[in-house]
Amino acid sequence: MFLIALSLCLGIVVSAGVGLEFRYHNSLEVEKYLRNVNNTFGFTHLHSIGKSVEGRDLWVLILGKNPTEHQIGIPEFKYVGNMHGNEVVGRVLLLQLIDYLTRGYLKDQLVTRLLNSTRVHILVSMNPDGFESSNRDCMYSQGRFNKNGVDLNRNFPDAFSKESGTREMEVRAIIDWLKTESFVLSANLHGGAVVASYPYDNSNKGAELKGGSSITPDNDVFVHLAKTYSYTHTLMHKGDQCYDSKDFTDGITNGYNWYPLPGGMQDYNYVWGQCLEITLELSCCKFPNESELPGFWDANRDALLAYMQQVHLGVKGQVLDADGKPVQNSLVEVEGRPNLCPFRTDSNGEYYRLLLPGNYTFKVTYPGHRVLMETLAVPYGPASFSALSHDFRLERDAATTPSPGNTHPPESCTSSQVWDFHTALKAILPTSILLS
Ligand SMILES: [Zn+2]
């Protein structure tokens, strides 16, 4: 009763029928709304992954059939909003998405299939301090940074640079979050342009640099993911409509090709987190008038849902040792995709590899076992809301251990050593109103 009264007095409605109001909810209102959702719907779970510099919780709402813990075979998906505190459309859209998902579960077929097949994590605001300090301006950067004046999208460990600086609390929270869940797919919502940008954002001008772009071994998948968003979005695929930025073919761009940046979150997710993440730029104006918010939701709603469904690309399963037990830290490599840090099985012995339909040869490596090579025909998983399920069964190799160079990931791929190598990384690029 108290909660209902509180909700009414804050103008936040959690009910069937009426949707969440289109306006900018402040941090306190967001927290109350999320608590209310969590108390109302059994398929949600609310938790804080850490705090901002000013002590605000970084609330994550999880939605899914089993929201409190991972289930074998159910992929973990995430959306992160408002990393730059003055880029606020994503924050609004994620609240609207929560409203849409909670009202649609067991009523709407797409929503029901998504939440039955996926565990969805939504961090509405990664930078609540920045949001609270923002001025409502389209272009200027007041509110972009966290309380310490740091650009959080320049503060992550970087595979291509060794700059040092202090890791911010909000960034540490994300890094720790990635260790607690095996995220498969993610998007990071920004504003200041209209485009889907994909890794890499950085390069040290090695083999990854091709024609002005910094290309990952999974470039085909990233391009597909970015196009899935831009073509499901009502306008994005037509190219940038903003007056001050370039025209993006298909509404997508390689991050580095647009502008290089060190310490970005999407590269970190991909290289160290085994999580494919893209950056969605959703509005020319970073802080648009509230009257425009329903239009942004209409333009993005189907794209947000279609992107989530892509978590079912490729192949998933467990690696089992000679005794049939799932094993952690076995390498699951796909021929022709030399990932900087090879994908490894998690504590459940699980792996997820997002792949487009086709035939792929897998190489599975684990100490004391023969190297396993297997070729799989991969269908289009999103159509059935499931990647191809396939377990790899290893055979013991009494005589030898696997060949050198295959058994262990490069040292820099273990998170503890990432810390050692990059004890501190500061925002490097100068403040610019053009950055998105
Ligand atoms: Zn941004």
C-alpha cells in the first residue's frame, strides 16, 4: 500500500495498461521505480553492482524466467545506459524497455520468448553522478564525466595501449560485474550521433588495421549485429541525419574508423570479457526535449528487441573432460578467428560463440586431453531463440599435454594481470563537445 501511494505521488506507474511516463526521471525516481518493478514482477531481480563516486548505487535489473541465477544454456545479455551522464536518451529507452518487457511477459509472444530464452541485465545509468550534474543541452559536455572529471569510456584497460591512471569506481564496478556473469552480448547506449559503432575503437597499427578500420577477428558478426540494430531502427540505416557528423553507410561504423579512442568499454568487453558489445549512438541531441522522447522510443523499440534476440547466434554448450565433467578454462577457438584473448569456458564449463550461419571448425584445448577438432554446421539461431547446442567431449591424452602455445591464454588475458599491466589509465583525449 505504501509503495502504491509512493508510486502515485512520484508519478511512476507500474501496472498493466498504463506505460511509464515519458520524462527524465532522476536517480531517486529511477531507484524507486526499479524497486517497485522488482516487488511487482517475479521474473525480475534488482541488485546493485557498485556505487558511483558520490555514493549512488549502480542498479541492475535482471529480467528472465530465472532472474536470480544463471541457468546452463541460457545466455546472459546486457544493456548499459547513460555512461556519459549528459547522453540521456538511452537511459530513458532502457526504462521504457523495462516497462515494455514487464508488461509484455506472458502476454506478448516476442517478449515472452525473449525472457524465457535469455537472462537480460539492464543498467539504466552507469554514471548517475554525471546525469545529476548535467545541464539540459544538446551539445556541451557538462555531465559527460563522472564526479572525478573522468570520461568513463576512456578508463578501461586497453589491449592496444599501456597508459596508466586510476580506474574509476564506476569502471571497477563494470569490470567486476563481467567477472560474475558470463555475458555473451551487450550494447552501450550513447548520444550525439545516430549510428551503431562496433569494435575495435583502438589500434596500435598492427594486423588489425585494415583500410582505416581496426578490425576484429569477428568482424562479420559485429557488422551483422550493428546492421541488425540500424535496419530495425526506423532511421539509423539511412545514415546519420545529424548536421555536424559524417554520413554513415548503413548507419554503422567501425569505432576506430570514426575516431580512435583508448580505454573504451566495448573493446574491453570483447577482448577480456568474451562479450560482444557495440556502442549505439541514438540521438543527435544529447539531451533532447522531453516531448521528443515518445518518438525516440518508437524509433528504437523494435531494434532494442531484435538486438537482444541476436544473443542466440552461433553455438553454445559445455566442454567435458574424459570423465564427462564440465571443465573451466578450456580454450574454445574457431578456425580463422585468432582472438587476442582466446575464448575460454567459464566455471560451468560453458562456452558461447556468436557466429553467422555456416560451417566452422572448432579447436578445443585442455591440459591432459587431446586437442579436439570438430566442424559444426551452424544455423541461424535467433529464428528459434537458441544457438546451436553442442557439447565438446574430450579424450584423455596420457602421453602428452597439449602442444605449447595452445594451452594457456596470453598472460595479459587474465584479469589480474590486466590490472598489473595497466595499473592506471587516465582519460587521454581532451574534452570535446563533438565526442559521443
Ligand atoms: Zn557517449
